[in-house]
Amino acid sequence: MPEACLTAHDPTAHDRRRERLPAVTDAAESLTTPGFGVPVDHLHQPWRLVVAAVELVFVVAAGWAAVWCWSSATVDVRVRSGDGELLVSHVYQGEWVGLAFVAAAVAGVLLVDASRQVVLGVRTRRRRRRRASHQARPADT
């Protein structure tokens, strides 16, 4: 049977003729511990707690900057009307409001990343896998 007919009618024909990519296979094998087949844990590292502490300092600084920019954004304009009444208007300056929003967004992103760093820094070790050959219980049969 011609190969064109095989692929048109048999969807698994392509699976039988797979191309091997040594670079991908080697990269997948390099992520496992030699002899055990368990992935090496690159994410859990205690130094991430120091990174989280530094980021929390920057969160506080960015939060303070957001409050300061917002308070600097308002200007009170006082005008006396013709009948002698004092009129007070609040004018918001757009660049300070924008900077306040940017500083708050930076603080939020840093807070999320600091919490991620804490989780990766104090995460417990992985549980061991159960053996594949466990005995069947009487209720399972």
C-alpha cells in the first residue's frame, strides 16, 4: 500500500515514523538525577528567602512612594466669588496620579513575587513515590 494512502486512512501511521531529536532527548535526560529518574529540584533553594526580604523592603518603599505621589497630586485652588463666598476646588495633576498608580502596581508585582520566593524558599521536600507493586486489598478484588 502506498505511503500516501497509509497516512490518509491511518492516523497512527505518523506515530510509527517519528523523527528523533537528540537535543530534546538529551535535555530531558539531563534534568533527572543519575540512576534514579527523579527530576532534580532547582526551584527549592533557601537563598530565596533573602531575595524575598529584599523585595519586601522594595514593596514598602514603592507603597510609600505611591502614597506620597497621590498626596502630591492634589492642589487646592481657593477663589472668592463676587458675593464674597470662598470657593475651594481640588485640582488633580495627572502626572502625579499616574506615578502613584505605577508605584502601586510595582509594589503589587513585587509583593506577589516576594510571596513566590518565600514559598520556594521554605517548601517542604517531595514525598517519595509509592511502589508500583503494591498488594491489592481484599476490598479491591
